Amino acid sequence: MGVTPGQLIRDARARHGLSQERLARRAGTRQSAISRLERDELSPSVETLDLIMKAMGERLELSGRPLERDYDPLHRRAYA
């Protein structure tokens, strides 16, 4: 599994030498919300995660890639 949103926020905050309080002020939220996000107690929307990363001067990038195993056709029923 990849990096969680909490790890992404925590690592970026550490790189920039920001406290949770300082990041919260930049992002327009509370320190307790940043803390819960970093502990993965909250699952942020892509928009929220993008806003938090921008508050640290970073760009959020998402990507996709093919699965390493055969695709499960049962999951295709919704599109059939």
C-alpha cells in the first residue's frame, strides 16, 4: 500500500519545519484537525488535501497505473 494522507501531510510539514498550529492557520483550520488528519483519524477529500499541501507550498499529484494482477471482472458489472 502507498503513503496515507496523514503520512503525506506529516512528512511535508516536517520538511517545511512547520508546527501543526502554524499549518492550521495557513490552511484556515484548527490544530486539532491537522492532528487528526496526520493520525489518519479523518480521511480528507482530495480538495482538502490539495488545500493543505498548497498551504505548505506543495502541489498534490495523483496518478493511476494498471493493477499488477488480473482485473476482477466482477467489479465491472456496474459499467456493463
